[in-house]
Amino acid sequence: MALIIQYLSSTFTFILGLLQGMVLRLRTMTPVIYVRNIPSIVGSLTIRPTPRQDYTSRVKKSRESHETTKALQRMIEVDGAGSWPPRATHRDTWPKALQPYHDIFQELAALIPVDNVSTNNEINQSRRLECRTRMQRLLKERINLEAVQSVFNITNQADSPVLQGVACNGFFACIANLRHGFRWGTVPIVKVAQEEKIIDFPPELETPWSFLQRRYGVSSEGGNLTSNFHCNFDRNWKLVYKLNNGMAEPIPSAEYNLLYAFTATEKESLPVYYHLVQAIAAFERGQKQHCSQHLSQVNLHLRNTMRVYYETVVSSKIPHSVFVGYIQGFHGWAAGKVVDGKYKEYDGLSGGHLILFNLLDGFFGFENFLNHESMLNYIPAAQREFIESVKRHGFREEAERAGDVEVKNQLEGILKQTRVGLTFTKSEVLKFADIFSDLPLCP
């Protein structure tokens, strides 16, 4: 029973993370009232739309010297390969030594999901071992570790063209998904997989992951939103490393919709980031009118960001019946390693890892949903630094003390929109929670 509860808890946090991450903001708000039609409320906010602009270019070309602007520019350059959300290319743009990894995932992906879910431990373990054995064989046959390490050694040199940012992002997605496939072996997640707490990865998966951990500044043994979600899309918004491609609908569509929702959120959040750092710089220069104007744009674009949730993270697009079993479970982790004689476990992906809500927490001076260790585990270094820089320059309390009415009103508008998003997210989370007691995954 404890194992079941632990598993359900880890899966629940994927969507619940957003809810928990925003709860602290409610301390200074009026109580949330359940509203039947959330989209109509967000659509009626008194902020007028402006023409669509290329905010990636605006950020990159900005001459603003403020610390927060520099941190945003670095995040886009280092993690995003010059764009946001991160751009990624897959296979053909990689060095030849790395290309077999892509092919191996595509060959093995069909082995992982099953439609005839079993509660027999022996059958489930047999499925897992079959997948792992085949993966290990293909890795050993096709991967030249010396050539792979040579690519990494050259890439570590300054200005190396061997594995450029967009290609490295795609490789990040590939290796992360291969490791999740090796960790679980079968989907839906089964009891025998949950009981395995230390994973003995083959060197063909350990060597590249160590390189990627250093490259992106993360310490988790499993993937994160950047690797598994954001870098898993090509330039046409097609999912590259699809787990459920051979399964019947609605499973493939639900998989796409969930990954799209989180990645599209980052796309819609970039204008929020841009105007927020501009508002910070203007406030610190005493340019209160400019600050207020940028905050009004934060309000506008935050509305667009919230719309991604109430249009995508709904049961009609991500049915409850397939969410945990065929989608979320694969991106969990619930395993670890021994560090300095102590066992350390990693949780896998969570909605609480999104930059946007961690950024707003920091800006408004609220306690972060993620503690310092979790930030190191799951949030790439350039993204952490952006969040921390905004946190250091939050000015809500100072604006309130100074009696800046217009600035204060704009800040309250941002908080109210967060409340609307919270109300909607809470209602959807409770719907998803209803299915947990019916899962056949833990005999």
C-alpha cells in the first residue's frame, strides 16, 4: 500500500505541481471563488491586444544592461540555442557518432507501451527485461564510445562547431528519453519497476548523460522539462521521440497535447519575461510610467499564457483514462543513487518545474515551490540564474511603500490572473485525481 501511495503521489505532482507552486501567492489575495466559465473571465480582462512581435529578436537585440536582461539573454543563448522555447534539431545535424542513438530510440519505442496491462509481476518483469536487453544489445553494437567521447571532448572546447546548440538540445531529448525507456522498460508503469531504486545503466547511456549534466547544469539521473518536453519538438512542432506512436487513439494525441501544453507555455511566456525585466530596469531608474507600461504588457501576455492551460490541459484533450498510465508515468523517475554513502532519490518531471511560476514566485517575494536542491536537480543552470536574478530585483514591497498606484494596480492584475489560472488548474487537478484509485498498475 505504501508503494502505491508513493507512486500515485509522484504522478499526481506532475499537474499538481502547478497548483502547489501557486498556493503561496494566495496569502495576499482575496479567497478564490469557483467560477464556472474560466475562459470567459480571462477573455474579458480589460487589457487590449497588441500586434504579435518577435520577442526572441527583441530580447537578443536589447541594449539594456540590467542584470535581469543579461540573464534572460544568456538563458536564450545557452539553453535555447538562440530562441525560446529552446530550438532543437535531431539526428541528421548531429555528429555521425551520435546518430545511432536516435535510431535506437525509434526502433525500441514500439516495445515500451502495451495495451494489455498485466498485474502479474513475472510477465511485467519479462517485458521490462526484453526491452532492456534489446536496448543494451543495440547500444553495444552501434555506439562507438571512444568516438562519442571524442565528440564531447571537442565540444567542450571554446567555439567548437562539432555539436552546436540546436543539435545538442535534440541530443539532450534523445538521451533523456532513452534513459527513461531503460528505467521503466514498459508502460504503463508496473510494481516491479517502482521497486527498483538504483538503475544500472549501460556505459553508452552514462557517458553522454554525464556530459549533458555538465553542459546544462543539472544533477538528476532522469530528464526534465527542457529535455523531455521542450527539446522534443522540431521546428514544425512535431514530436520527435514519441512513446505512444503505435497505440490507438486517444493515447498518441493525449501525449502530444501534454508535451505541447508545457512547451507552448514557454513560447507564450517569453513576452512576459521580456516586459518583466524591462519593468524591473525602469523601476530601478525611477521611470515609473515606463515600468507601468511594461507591467501592463506582462498582464496582457500572461493572459495568453494562461489560455494554453485551459485550452489544452483538459480531459477532452488529455483523457483521464490514459494520462497517468501512458503519458505521465514514463516521465517520472522515483529512483536514485548513493551519494557520499547516502541514498538520494530523484522525482522526475513536474509541472512545478516551469520557469514562469518559479519566476513569478521570486519576483513577488513568495517562497519558491522548489527548494534549492530541487532547482539544482531539475532546472538547467542558465534558467536558474534567470529566476534568481529576477528574485533579487523584485520590487513589489517597495512599490507598495512608495504608493505607486499605477504600478501597484498592474502588479495586482498579474496576481489576479494567477488566481484565475489557479482556479482552473485546481478544478482540472481534482478531475484527474478521481482516476488514481482505479489504476491497475500496482498489483
